[in-house]
Amino acid sequence: MRKLRVGILGATGAVGQHMVIALQRHPWFEITEVAASDRSVGFAYAERVAWRMSEPIPEPVGRLRIKECAPPLECDFVLAALSAELAKNVEYEFAAAGCPVVSNSSYYRMHERVPLVIPEINADHLRILPHQQKAESFGRGFIVTNPNCTTIGLCLPLAPLHRRFGLEKVFITSMQAISGAGYTGLHALDIFDNVLPHIDGEEPKVVDEPKKILGKLHGDAWVHEEFAVSAQCNRVPVEDGHTICVSVGLRNKPSLEEVKAAMREFRGLPQEVSLPTAPAYPVIVSDENNRPQPRLDLRAGGGMTCVVGRLRPCEILDYKFVTLSHNLIRGAAGAALLNAELLYQQGYLR
Ligand code: NAP
């Protein structure tokens, strides 16, 4: 079987490097193009990238010349890890040139014809793509996005609760890792021995995105789910891994055991059809009273599993718990790759 050729936009960044690692030895896809800013264009990838992964740069990728983030590239689709400002034009140009874009950026997430996908939850939202292609005259091209890194770690445990018991209210406080700001995003002197109580643009994303993801697509229009979300997002001095304290109010009133069972039994299409990057369990629930911890639990399911702990009754809403997910894997590179695998499995990339 010929592997599909992938181009990575933003290949030198924090997310791009995780994409490079996630794609080595991939059964369906191989990297044929890496693209970044003008500062990097023309250099061999290994020569230019400030490599921060513990594994070495895969040799064939290290030899690739970095290209400009503009079509055409020698690839069948692109994984995009650019800032939202750049994504606006660059992703559109690729899609308009007939190249599918599997994006990690926020710019198109809430667009009325762009699916915002977590494959375990709303794989069916890909049905919007023919409408998008027609409305924008994209031909074979399209744009698919994955959610914000905090939204993903929140929605994975919320989805089974919503399906079984109906969400009414969600109250969250996040403790987000430094790497979530990208490699040049935060100065060490600002975050060392400190907590920053504001992350630019983060709270609206965490409030709005879950309602689209858990919503329903009717024809070519979404009905966003209606529940109240209040979010407080903080940056903490942890390298990788976003931890979120969550309280939920539910329409039905399940027992603690029923809530736990809903999360433990949660599976989706990626598990059913064994997508290569799918973890066996999207959510695991720990009964230990001191878990999850980034240092101990971040690599569950290869970084694709969300670890929930401290599940207990809430004095104000119904139940509360702590959830942890890897912001650069489940929240970014792994999220985009799982979307690409879903698209391939569903026939959208052929
Ligand atoms: P990053 O580490 O700052 O990397 C940025 C990438 O964009 C680099 O490859 C850089 O190339 C390239 N770039 C910068 N300016 C450019 C330009 N003018 N034209 C073309 N390429 C340019 O950022 P990141 O953390 O990987 O984030 C990438 C995207 O993913 C963002 O939208 C972010 O919000 C999203 N995201 C990040 C995380 C996370 O945990 N970090 C999680 C989810 C989503 P050079 O090396 O040449 O400068």
C-alpha cells in the first residue's frame, strides 16, 4: 500500500516536533514536506530546528529542506501547527488549492462549515465537509480542526456524562503547562516559582468549543448544545500536561458509581476501528486519592488517554473530579493525527 504523503506546516515548533515523532513508523502516512517561517526556509530540518524531543530526529525528516508555508507542496494533505493569525490565510490557501488541511489552530474552529472534531465524540461531524467543499469551491481540499488543548482534556470525560445524564452546568479551573504557550511563548522569569491567572484568549475557547463538539449536525447546520460553562484558566510551572478541576451539574441524578462507569465504559469510533493513534481507553478513572499527576500519568495511552481522579460528590453542583491530559499529544499533535486517521478511514483523504 502506498503511504499518503504528509506536509507539516509549523514543523519546527512545539506541536510540529510532536507531529514529526508521532508520524515516524506510521502505517498509513509518511512525511514528505516540512514548512516553517521565512527564517527557516531553505535549511535542512535537522540543521534549523531547535529539537526538544527525547528521541532523535528521524533521519529522513532531518534531511528534508524546509519550505515556505504556501501551496503547492509535494504531499496529499497537510497537518497544520501555525498560529491562528497565520492559519487564517495559509490554511485557506491550501484548501483552495485542493489540499486537505488537518488543523490544530483556533482560527476556523467555530466556523459554521468547519468541523471541530474529537474522533471519539463527534466523528459524524465530518459530514459537513462536502458542504464546505461546495460552498468554498475547494475541490478536493477542506479544513478540519481539532479543539483547544484544554477543551479536549475537558470534553473526553464530559462526553460520556452528557450522553447518559445530560450536562447542565460545568465549572472548571485549569492548571496549564508552560509548553502550551509554544517554545517562544513564555519567559522563564515570568513562570518560574509562579502562577499566572490569565491565558490570553483561552477561557472563551474552553467555554464555547464544548458546545459545538457535543452539539449535533443537522444537514449543513449545527445545533450547539446548551449548558453553562464557567472557566478560569491558569498557567502553572509544569512542563507538559494540563490539569483541570471540574464540577458538573447533571440533568438526571446518577449515583457516583454510575458516573464512574460512564467514564470507564466510554469508547468511540477510533477504538472500534482501531485507528493507529487511538488509545485503548480514551478516559481512565483512578481510584487513588492523589492522582492524576502530570509526572506520573501524562503518558497514559501514549499521551492519548485522559486520566481522571478524585471523582466525588460536589457540595455545590453534583460531582467533581480532576482530569489530566497531554497538551502536546492528546491536545495537539496526536489530536490532529487522530483526525487525519479518521479522515483516511472514512474515505475523505483518498
Ligand atoms: P510554536 O512552538 O511557537 O511554533 C510555531 C511554528 O510556526 C514554528 O514552526 C514557526 O517556524 C512557524 N512560524 C512562525 N512564524 C511563521 C510565519 N510567519 N510563517 C510561517 N510559519 C511561521 O507554536 P506551537 O506551540 O507549536 O503552536 C502551534 C499552533 O498549535 C498554535 O496555533 C497553537 O495555539 C496550537 N496549539 C498549541 C498547543 C500547545 O500545547 N503548544 C496545543 C494545542 C494547540 P520558525 O521555527 O521558522 O519560526
